[in-house]
Amino acid sequence: MCAKIASSRKESLLAAAKVLFGMHGYAETTFKKIAQEAGVALGLLTHYFGTKERLFLAAGLDVLHDLIRTEEAALAQAQTGLEAVRIFAETYFAFATDPDRHFLILIRCSPFSDLKGMAEREVMERDFHKLYLLLEEALAKGVADGSIRPVDPLRTSRVIFCNLVGGVRHHLLTPYATATLLNDLVDFVINGIAAPTP
Amino acid sequence: MCAKIASSRKESLLAAAKVLFGMHGYAETTFKKIAQEAGVALGLLTHYFGTKERLFLAAGLDVLHDLIRTEEAALAQAQTGLEAVRIFAETYFAFATDPDRHFLILIRCSPFSDLKGMAEREVMERDFHKLYLLLEEALAKGVADGSIRPVDPLRTSRVIFCNLVGGVRHHLLTPYATATLLNDLVDFVINGIAAPTP
Amino acid sequence: MCAKIASSRKESLLAAAKVLFGMHGYAETTFKKIAQEAGVALGLLTHYFGTKERLFLAAGLDVLHDLIRTEEAALAQAQTGLEAVRIFAETYFAFATDPDRHFLILIRCSPFSDLKGMAEREVMERDFHKLYLLLEEALAKGVADGSIRPVDPLRTSRVIFCNLVGGVRHHLLTPYATATLLNDLVDFVINGIAAPTP
Amino acid sequence: MCAKIASSRKESLLAAAKVLFGMHGYAETTFKKIAQEAGVALGLLTHYFGTKERLFLAAGLDVLHDLIRTEEAALAQAQTGLEAVRIFAETYFAFATDPDRHFLILIRCSPFSDLKGMAEREVMERDFHKLYLLLEEALAKGVADGSIRPVDPLRTSRVIFCNLVGGVRHHLLTPYATATLLNDLVDFVINGIAAPTP
DNA sequence: CATGAATGAGAGTTCATTCAT
DNA sequence: GATGAATGAACTCTCATTCAT
């Protein structure tokens, strides 16, 4: 029980960090606010996470790993490579738009974030790279099974990721997203890579 | 002469703000650093721009207006709608990757930025919207002149902008961009909307 | 056995405290560092010693009592009063420069230390006074046995202690000590008090 | 007048720092206490002195330079080398026991202090060395003019400084100083080096 | 217009001490 | 006895903003 209590305090802090960093960003989120939101003492933040930056990274990595696991589970259902790409994109958007997944924190500390000076940025970059690999594999598989045009998997994975990243940022941050934007992007991507039907 | 000196001081501050905000972000950039970079007195910042946020916005809007003017000039050369879309995308990327244009500041204060609490965010959103309109007009023109498939200009403009935004962030912020990414994106977009050739 | 374990834990803490307080001073030394250095649980510090100040004092007194016992044992060998004074000074310097004796902690919590606010300072002052008495007795003995000029034992003991304290601080803390300083001081003191040889 | 006001704020802080660092030591003295004692805003401490350590050093060096100037002025009156040594010692003690000179701060940040980790310790050590040189010169002069026994000036200067340092610490920090201690030390030193009178 | 000294609230972080287990 | 998670006051230092000159 001791372990459980300790664990729950740490988890409360991590959860509060995800919410507040996600909603208000790094600079606007203070230790005080996080501790109050989590309902625990201020000092526990340093106790468990060391520094603000490390907490930020921990919160982001937690969501990132969740996303990777979710993608892997979803991709297991795909029959063809083209189907895998569609599933990847749809799962990505579903995850990003589910408030309970706290994708916003990831927007703020991913390699796409504005935060440049972040120490241990490499950890985030390395783990984020795993997502690209999943997409690359799906593309290679589709080229092999004939469901996808003979494209370069590496270059095409980057092009597709631009669609995903742009879509999520439009949807979550701007007033410019149309109601169908995320669906339109999936269609745009699939049409762009699908093998021609004879 | 007196007015000229004052004006050059104000411009020095704005230029320094673009550089520093762009390189180090909002929170990391202080009045002191800006004043030192510009080589003028600290108090002039408040004198000319009021608050830090207003300076940030002024710097961002300056770049945004520059971008809009640049797009308008480039689009004047386009014959067909499809050509206009290509020019729009290429000009956007060329602007974003030209260090002298200080696009980075725009990344940090555009509606795609992580900064939510920004007052006067609407001003930025309103002016940014003009870019969307330019792209929408190009699409509508292309549909009309037959160079572009019969797509919905509004929805398609958002899809294309996702490609532009994702491309710029990949290129400027992450280690994942391939050497051909920006060209690949232009091709991907053009192929996705071009009218079929008989 | 249980008592032995407890005792060894307490002793580990005291030893670690001597080392760390001696090397880095009172403020720089934390409970965490001491517990880690000793390899025992953090809570045992309060358990055994109450407060940080009490631990500091305990560590200092331990070294002080060691010094007093060492002086007493050494003085037992002296034939004349003058010889006793010489032995006292030499023993003092030998003790202070032996790393295993942890004299540094004594420098930091003796009445010569900069630490003014120390509660229970009187305990330290009272026990430190015993050293002065040993030196006073040696001087009185020397005056009585004719080996020392007819000086006032009290006043002269203070003068001699100034030499000892100054010597130790030069040697341990500053870059100004010459290689022969401690020997020079013994000679200077002995020459200053020795009875003239006819 | 602008310069005068600014200067007086800075001087108030330095004066308050001397008093409080001297009375309560480095760790116990906080920015808040210094600013309150000086009657100025907290932020001015960083504004003028950068960090706490730099302020500490500035306060100590200010007193040290005052001491050096005082010694130099006093030594100008000396006829013989022996007289110069006596004047040096008497001036040192007079300075150290004058509350208006704030010698206590020097005790806490001189190379004889317990503070080891102090950055820029070398500055203090270098300037402190000038005192040793003054004493060495006096000794060399005395040896040359026959007022002092043929001693080694370097080694003897260190021995004498041990007397001064030990004397000041006894007087200022401990309850062991006799009423005549500082005079006794001057006599002890002079007797120890004076050339024998025929 | 121009300057930079002055302000003080608030930030992240440290740490002795407590106490439930 | 032994543990280390938990607490929160206090610390140093930052910085946008003000304002007298």
C-alpha cells in the first residue's frame, strides 16, 4: 500500500502536468499550479522528477509511448499495406482528438514544438522516430503487396507525416479547420499513394 | 533627421525582436537581450511597443505581411489555377527557408503556435486568414479554368495548408525532414488536385 | 547483535558527517549527502542525532575529545614544563594535519569558527577550554621547574594558542603557508618562553 | 545627482552586506535581510552585484583594500624595520577591533575562512597577499638596518601572521582572549625578532 | 526622445524535519 | 529500529514594467 500511495502521488503529478502543460504551455505552467491541480505538496515535484524540464519530458514521453502502443495495436488489424497506412492515419487523428489521451502535451514538447533549448531533446526525438518507422513499414508493405504505388517509403512517410502534423495543429490550435478536415486528409493521402485500379 | 533616428531605433528593436524571438522563443527572450542586440536603451521597448506581447505580435505581423505581399506578387505571374497553387506553395517554402525573412518568429506566434494565452490573437488570426483566401482563390480559379479537378476550394485549401505547415515544421524544427521533402510536398499536392490529362 | 548493527549505523553517520562537514562546511552539507555517504537511511539522522546542528556539534566534539585524549597521553611523557609545551604544540599540529583525525570539522565548529548562531555553543566552548588548561598547567610547571621564564601562565597560554590556531589555519586553508611554518612556529614559541641558559 | 543617488543605493547595499555578512555569516545572511537593512528593493542586489557570492566578495575586498591602504599609510611613519613590524601589527589589531571598519566580513571571506567553494577565491587570495608583502618588506628592512635579528623575511612573515590571525580570531570570536592579549602578542612578536641589545 | 536605475512579485529549487509504515 | 515519501517555508535570482532625470 505504501508503494501504491507513493505511486498515486507521482501519477497525480504526471496527470496534472499533462493537463496543464497541454493547456497553457511550458512557461505558463508553474510548479505551484501543478501541485495544486494534483493536490499534493510542492516539493514532491522535485522529489520525483528533479526539474521542471524533466517533468515536461516525462509527461510528453508518457503520451508518446501511449500513442506508439496504440498505433501498434491498431496496425495489427491491417490486411494490406494501404489499409495499414489508412489505419495509421485514422488512429493518429483519433488519438490526437481524444481529450483523455492528452495529446496536447505532445504538441508542446515533440520535436515539432517551438521549444528549442530543451535538454534531453534527443530522447524525445529517438522515441518519436519509432512512429516514422511504423509508417515506413506500412508503406513498404503496400508497395510489396501491390496495394500502393511504387513510391519511396522513406520520402513518402515524411510527406504523409506532414499531412498528419498539419492536420492536428489545424484542428487543435487554429480556427481554420473545416469540419471534414481530418477525413479529407486521410482521403487525400490514400488517393495520393493508392495503386491505380485497372 | 530627428525622426529618422527615432525610426531607425524602432526598426532596430523590431529586427532584434524577430531574430531573438525566432531563435529562442517568447519566454527565453527578454527585454534586456533585445535592447542589447539592438544596441539601444531598454526603456525604448516599452516606449515604442508597450508590452512584450505587443512587441511579439508586431514582429510576427511584420513577417506575416511581408509573406502576404510576397505571395501576391508571385501569384500575379500565374496563368492557370493549378500553376497558381504551385507558385503559392513554392513561394511559401522559399520564404520560410530564407533566413533573412525571419519566418521563425511567425512559427512562434502564428495561430499554429503553442502560445494560447496571447492577447490580440485575433489580429494575427485575421491577417493569417488572408493567406488562406489567396489559396482558395487559386483553387477556385483552377476549377473554373479546368486545370484542377472539381474540388471544394475551401476544404482543399485547408488540406493543402496542412501540407505546407507540416512541411515547414519538419524542415525547420525536426531532424526528420528528407532532402527532397519540400519538393515532394509540392508534387504531392499538385498531383492530388490536377485535372486528369486525357 | 542488533545493538551492534544500530551502533555501527550511528557510527557510520558520525564518520560521514565528519568528512562532509569538514570538506564542504555546514551549509553545503545536507542530510541527504550524509546519509548517502554513510549508506544508511535518511531518517536515521534525525533518529540518532535530532537536528542538523546537534549532529554537527556531536561530530565536532568527537574530534575535540579525541584531541584532548591525545594531548593528555602525549604530555605524560614530558619531563620539564618547557618540554611539555613543546610536546603540546607538536602534538596539536600532528593531530591537525592527520587526515584520519578529521580536524577540519573542528575548524568549522570550534569557538574559532565563523558560525555564530550555533546553539549549544557553550558545550563546545567548555570542552575546548580543557585544552587551554593543559597548556596553562605545562607553563606553570615550567615556571616552577625553571625551564620556562617567569611568565604569566594564563596570558602566555593564550599567546601560544594564537600561534597554534594561526598555524593550523594557514596550513589547512590558505596558500600562504611555507613548508617549514609549523616547525618555525614551535621554535618561535619555545624561544619566546624558554628560560635563558646561563 | 543621478549618479549620486544610484551610487548611494549601491553603497547602502554594500554597507548592509558588510554588517550582516560579518555578524551572521554567509549562509545566514539573505538577500531579503540585506535589502531590508539597506532600505532598498530586493532586485537591486542582482542589478548591482550579480550574485550573492559576488556581493560577498565585493564586501570583503572593499574592507581588505581599506586595510591595505591603512597599513601603507601607517608604515610610512616607521623609522626602523623593527618599528615597521610593530606598527604593522598594531595597525592590524586596531583595524580589526574598530567596529566601523567591518573587519568581521573579512574574517568570513578571507583565505582563512571556512568557505571553500567560493568562486573567484583567487582574487581575494591575490589581494590578501599584498599584506604579506608589506610585512616581508618591513622584516627585510629591519634585517638590513640591524634592528631585527638576521631572520628569513618570508618564513618570519608567516610566523608573525599566525600571531595576528590567531589573535584576531581569539579576540573577535572566542571567550578565551585575555584583556591584554593583543598587546601581549605584539610584545611576543617583537621580542622574538628584535636584534639583541649589546 | 532617450536613459537605465529601481521595483517587487513570482519563478524553480532546496532541504531539514516529520511520520506512517 | 529502520525507511524514505511527504511537506512547505525559505532561498536566490529573473524580469516586465515604471519613472525620474
